[in-house]
Amino acid sequence: MLTDILLILLKIVAVVLLFAMPIGSLMTLLGDRKQSSMIQNRVGPNRARLSIIPGLGRLPLVGIPHFLADGLKMIFKEDAIPDGADRTWHNIVPAMALFPAIVMWAVIPFHDHYCTGEIVVQNYRDICVEGQTRNFFSIANLDAGLLYVFAISGVSVYGAAIAGWASNAKYSLIGGLRSSAQMISYEVSMALSVAGAILIYGTLNLNEMVVQQGHLIGGWLPMWGIVVQPLAFFIFLGAMMAETKRAPFDMPEGESEIVAGYFTEFSSMKFAVIQLSEYVATVFVGALIATIFLGGWQVPYLYGDGFHFGNTPTAALELPYWAVIALRIGAFSFKTIFILWLQFMLRWTLPRFRYDQVMNLGWKIFLPLSLANLVITAFVVAIL
Amino acid sequence: MAVTVTKIPRPDRSLWVQSYVPEVMRGLSITSKQFFKNLFTKKDVVTIQYPEVKRDYPERYRGLHRLMYRDDGQVRCVACMCCSTACPANCIHIEAAEHDDTSIEKYPAVFVIDELRCIVCGMCVEACPCDAIRMDSGIHTHPFYERDTAFFDKPALLELGGPSVAHQGGDMKGVQGHH
Ligand code: SF4
Ligand code: SF4
């Protein structure tokens, strides 16, 4: 019992503090500033130096010191609360924004369940014989994992909406309203687009989904979500980006229109926390898309005991179990970061949408497309 | 009054373009090409790392003023006030004084330029009849911590100066830029 609790705590620390938060906060620097500078033929931030550490004093270190300086600045800044703002909510809201962004990570599988016994590969699946499977690589192995994700991401709108309302400012209120409208619009097509994938996998458990993506169609093509549901992948990516308020869907923030939208009136660490929650949510989008559409922790042709080319019982290239685990976790991180990179790339490639265009895209294009995708998938699944 | 309506034809976009995804891909291919190129080679980066690397100023760059001097080291300026009259920013202050040498009519006892007020237009140089003031030092105005340190007086301006090869007294032979 106690070891179980300890294990869960350990997993939470590992996932949140060693994966989600560092990547999320590093992205404020590397993704937003360095990546944009590369695209725009600049060098990006590099003037802050860690001169207190000998030997590092003169190195720009790809701008990481800027990110530390940012944090330091945020901590020491004055926390200004506007007159007439609802102080209680104004103080609670950053936590409300960060909470859903973090708890969503609970169901993301970083690897299959750990097998204490021997692994036999049958029909592209690792089967654990003479041993138990232990859930070491996801915080919670929920059977309704995907529903849990949708439920929590639905809750995340409260942070933005209440932040806008509690600030007692026009721009914040507009930002809050926009973010609620946008989230509601995109929640629908998001869920519907992934419904096709649910039909194919026949499960809501994210780990089980990934296990099924290890199947090879015709013995060579990995049955990743993007292969069997290409349309859904694009809709889901778009809807998720809208959901996390990333540009080109950054209506709720709309720097050129409404200052900073719903967090205009937040400063110091409160601002930092809201900002961080957005980035963590962005990383989560990467992880979720990797899990549903890019085969999660699967490495093509790699199974529990090594590489198999085709449906063979013995491995063509045997690997120890720890190496397989390391490869798979590495693959999952790589896929997550790739989707993350793609999101930032899109942000710096596309101009912003107008507000009505965002609504049009959501209701008139994404929704019918995802419905059609669902119907066609249902027919195909029923026939096969 | 009749209202004239100009009809602007809607842009004719094919379904391929309208479906957005292929065009997004096209945009992405451009930005990511640039991204990887700059990530690995920095070839297209145009930034100059300023304090460490300095850009070469063009030949006719207008830098800090300098006052030129005669062969014997005296200031060339004859305190004619042409420059301070021409100066649109009114930042040249000259107090003329009589010279002991009778062949020199006047000289500036005080010559101060407020470099903070100067708009670096170069009119003073244009106005000077005897090549006494120049802006070809190639030094840009650096930031000042105190306002009064931005007043450059005669010794400071002369320190940047050099001998002028022009003949005193209106003969412009040999002056740079004159034929
Ligand atoms: S450069 Fe222009 S503003 Fe500056 S001192 Fe000369 S005339 Fe005045
Ligand atoms: S125009 Fe030339 S000579 Fe006349 S006051 Fe100015 S610097 Fe001196």
C-alpha cells in the first residue's frame, strides 16, 4: 500500500517536474524566441550570461540564462491587482489555469506496463508470461483515459473565463469571453475527430491504443493513427491548437487587439503561472497527438524482445528489455517534441485568423469534416 | 449625389488553395527550410553582434564633430558663425574673440556643441567656409550618463581634429570633396 503511494508520487514527480514542466517552460524560450529567430534570420536572445558560474561566464548557452533571468524577474516583480478586481478570484485563477494543464498528464503512457516475467511477441503484441505487468510508466492507467482528457480540458476554460471576469477590465473580459467561445467551438470537433480513432481501436484506454498501433498493416506499414485516420489527425491538431489558444488561434490573447486578453491584468508570478500553464498545455497536445496518432511509445518494428520484421515469433535483432524501454521512452519524447516543434512552426508561419474566421473554421469546416470522417470510419469498421 | 460603387473582384482561388492544408504545408516548408538552415549553419543570419563585432561605417558616415587646425596647431575656425546659424538644432555655441595675430581676424574663444541636441544633419559642415568643422571622425555619439558631459568644448573637439590641407582664406584647392 505504502509502496504504491510512493510509486505514484514518484511517477507524478517524474512526469510533471522532469518532463512536462521543464519542457513547457523551456519552450517559452527555445520555442517562442529562439525558434522564431531562426526562421526570421536573427540570432535571438543571447546577451544574458551566467557570469557567476566560472567557466560559463562568456557563453550564451543558446539563451538559457535569459530564461533563468525571466524567472527571477517574475518572482521579484510587484503583484499588481487592479482596483475593483475580485481579489479572491484574481488570486485563485492562476492555479485554476495551471491545475488542468498538469492533471491531464495523469493518463499519458510513457511506455507499456512493465513486465516482470518473460515477453513473448504474438501478433505484434508483447505478451507477458510467467509474471505480472506493473504500471510504472503512466501515472494512472484509466480505462476511460481519453474521456478523462476531454473532461479536464473542458474544465480548463474556467481559468481563462474567470481570469477575464475577475480582472474588472474590458480587454480581459473580452479575452475571457473569446476563450470560452473558442473552446466550446473546438471541443466538439476535437472529440468528434478522435471518435474515428476510438472506433478503430475500440478502447478509450490510451495505453491500449498505443499497443494496438504496434500492428503492422500488410506486415510492413505501422498502423499508426495518422495512417488510418489522416484527416482526423489534421482536424485534431488544428482543434487542439485552438483549444490551447496558440497562434494562429490566439484570439483570447490577441496582442494586436486586446493587449494580452484575459491575463492583461496579471503580473509577477501570477502571470508566469498562467503563461506556464499555456505552455504545459501545448506540450500536452504534443504528447496526446503522439499517443493517439503517432504510435505513442511505439518504435516501428520494435517489440518487447527486439526488432521484428513482419509477424514472426522470434526477433530478428534481439535487444535487452531495458534497451527497449529506453528506446521507446526516447521515441515518445521525440514524437512529443516533434509535434511541439510543429506547433511553434505553425505559429510562426501562419498569420492570425480573424475572430469570425476562427468560428467559421470551427463550425463550418472542422465540424462537418470530422462528422464525415466519423461516419465513413464507422462504415469501414462495420464492413471489415 | 450618385454613389459610385467599385466592384472589386473576389480573388479566384482554386479548391486546392482554399482547402488550406496544402498551402499551410507550403508555408511550413519555407519556414522550416529557413529554420534548419539557420540552426545548422547560421548562413542567413544578418545580425551583427554589436559590441564584439562592429560594422564598418560608410565613408561619408557623419560621426562626432571635430575641429580642424592650422599648420601651427591653432584652430582653423574664424568664428564666422555660419555653422551656428545654419544649425537647425541650434546646438552650436560660439563666442568670438579677437586674435593677436593681425592676419587672423577672429577666433572662437568658446566653441561648444551639444552633441545630445545635434540631429547629425551635417549642415554645419556644409556651411563652414574654411573647412574648420568636420564630421568625418567615424565615431558615433555614444550614450552619456550626465547631460553636461554631452557638451563638447573646443579642446575636446580639437582633440579629434587634424590638420586641414585647405588653404586658409577661401582657396578651396585640395579640400576633400571639392574640385
Ligand atoms: S550636424 Fe546639424 S544639428 Fe549637428 S551641429 Fe551640425 S548643423 Fe547642428
Ligand atoms: S562655420 Fe566654420 S569657421 Fe565659421 S564658426 Fe563654424 S566652424 Fe568656425
